[in-house]
Amino acid sequence: MSQEPLHRTWVHSDRTIPSRFVRPILRFTQIEAAGGIVMLVAALVAIVWANSAWGDSYAHFWETEINLEIGAFHFHETLVHFVNDGLMVIFFFVVGLEIKRELVLGDLRDPKAAALPALGALGGMIVPAILFVIIVSGAGHGDAVRGWGIPMATDIAFSVGVLSLLGRRVPVGAKLFMLTLAIVDDIGAILVIAIFYTDQLLFGWLGLALAGLLVTWVAGKVGIRSLAFYVPLGVATWYFLLESGVHATLAGVALGFLTPAFAYYTDDDYQERAGRLLRRQEFDARAPRAADRLDSDALSMSAIARESVPPLNRIEHALLPWSSFVVVPVFALANAGVDFRGVNLGAALTHPVALGVAVGLVVGKTIGISLFAWLAIRLGIGKMPRHTGWPHLIGVAAVAGIGFTVALFVTALAFDPGEFADRAKTGIFLGSIVAGIIGTAFLRTRKPLADPSEPQGETV
């Protein structure tokens, strides 16, 4: 058994991958896959509730008003808007942390490795949006073109969950391609929300929000470590952004980007400081009234151990379960309830908005990702993932057409409650189901080019 606790590595084929990067990735995919199931259950509950004998209570419940006034502070939102504008900040904060980790430690720091999924994600956003606009405007619904951003989104929880269910039939390289693609897709969705779904800007509030982010950045540079400082500052920044007209959830993304990705103490610092404390404890244990000193040293040891883990890892570890198993399911429960009572189901499924979203997700994602990935390799700016062939890449592109969380989120921004919003949700459900079936069926018929087993050779 190896004696290298501070330098464990995963060895895959002829590549060595630091465990501190691979382990969070593997844990992330496992939680996201399980979270996708919980989210699906919440969405089904919402649909059943909205179409049951108590269906009217669904809309009434989520339209409950929340009023909070403290001095000059005034918060007035409906419950569904509180979920979308408030709770979803946690989800987008975790997204920001994931993106930051990929940019600093993951595949996105290597331009050659990042080029393929990045360009694939770009194609997977452009082509669906174009197809949506063509279908909707061609049917004479020009006022619904505002929903072009809906089919651009890939749901990372469901897509990664589908690939996980396929096990070793999908090479590890293809799974990492999907994960990186989905993260770049999230970046694109964030930019689309910030640029195209902001109705008006109040520059005074926006200035305060930017000031809050600046203070956060400076505080990190000067070494302020306490969450008691950052949490109120983050809440204030969120409120300023909410009042500015920019969607408040972007505060979560920005704060995620500002979270340090490296530990305050290096491994050498940890060993040196911990060793010094242990030597002092051995000396103090022989001295009179040593108990208080030992308690103080224990607290110091705990602080050293905590600061030897990057804040990004610690915060993501704490928030990811809450985001996956509480925030996103509540969001799905609040937004997925489409009332089909009295609606011609055939007409609903063939409505131009529903078709635009569904075709964008199924056809647009598959063609866009595959085409742009082919161009990246053809131009020599990208490289194919290990053990992965074009059939795998096309199958993954089809699975990427599963859009849910961010697609529903953009729907709420693009359309007021009503026919267009309901038909967009119908298209999301239809397109996601078809994309999942096609992608799964395609990948199940393919054999890996080589042994696609998960990374092997961990020394412990």
C-alpha cells in the first residue's frame, strides 16, 4: 500500500491526472445524475398537480405575494419569482464555481483540449436558435421570436445522468467532452440572459452591484477569509443587481468566479504549520494547566486544515447537494406545471413555439454540436477525446438536446405566463424526451474504440 497521502493520482492509460481534479469531477457527475432524477420527479408532480382537480391551486400557490420591508430595503415578489430570482442564485453560484474550476484546473485551461467542446457548444447554441426563429417566424408568430434562447440550453443533470446509465458503452473521454460542453453551454446561457433578456438598466443600482463585486475581489486579495463577511456582502450584491434590471441570478455566477480556486496554505505550509503545532502540543501536555492551550491548538489545527483546502472546493462541496436536491427540484416544481386541461393536445404539440423548441433541441443540438466539432478537428484547433469516435460524439450531441433547468429559466424570462410560455414548456418536455431516447439508442449500439473503463490505478 502506497504511503503518499498528499500526492495521490489517478492513472489512466498513459496519462496521469491529479486526483484533486478527477475526484471532484466524478463526484459532481454522480450528484448531478441523482439530482436529475429528483428534478424529474418534481417536474412530474408539478404537471400532475396543475392538471388535477386541484389544478387552480397550483397557479394560486406560486402567485402568493412576499412582502418584506426593513427601512429603505423593500422586497416585493411572488413566490415563483422568489424561487426564480432568489433561490436560483444558489444554482448559478454553483455553476460559477464549476466554470471557475474548469478554467483554472480543468480542460478549459488547455486551449487545444477545450476547443472541441467549446466550439461544439457554440454550434449547439447557434443552430437551435436559428431553427427556432425559422419555424416560429415562418408560422406567422413573429412576436414569439423572443424565445430563441430557450432551445440553446443543455441540462447538465439529465445529460450526464443518461451517459452514466449507459456505463462503459460511453468512453470516459466522451463523458468529459459532454461535461465540458455543458459547462461552456452554461457560459453561453449566462451571456444570453445578461445581454438579451435584460429589459432595462438602472445604472445607480448596477453601480452598487459592481461595487459589491469589487469589494469582494479586494477582500479576497487582502486575505479576508470569514464567511460572516462574504455572505452579507453577497446578499447585498444580489439585491443591488435585482433592483438594477439585470437578472439577479447573475450575481451568483459572478461571485462564483471570484471564489479562490487555490488553498491559502500549500501542502508544504500545512505540513510545516501542523508539525509545529504538534510539537508544541507534546511540550504543553507536560506543562501545568495545559488543557486550555491544547484546546486552542486544536482550534488552530482545524483552521489550518480548513485553509489547506481551496475555498472553491469547500463551498462547492457544501452547496452542491443543496443545489441539486433542493433548489433545482423546487424550481422545477414552481415552473414545470403546464395546464393541459381543455387544451387540444395535438394542437399543443404542433404549436410553432413547441415545435421550434423541440426541433431546436433534437435536430439543432445534434447537427450544431457535430458540425462545429467536425470543423474544429478539420481545422486542427481541436482534438478528439481519448477512446472516442465520431459515432460516440454524435450520440453525445443528441443527448445534449436534453434541455430542462436553464431552458425553463429562459422561458420564464422570454414569455409572460400564458400560451407561449406553456407551449415553450411543452416543446422542452417533448424535445428533451425525444433527444434522450435518440441519444441513448444511438450510443447503445456503439462499441468503444478501446477500453473505456473509468480511471484506474489509484494509489492509496
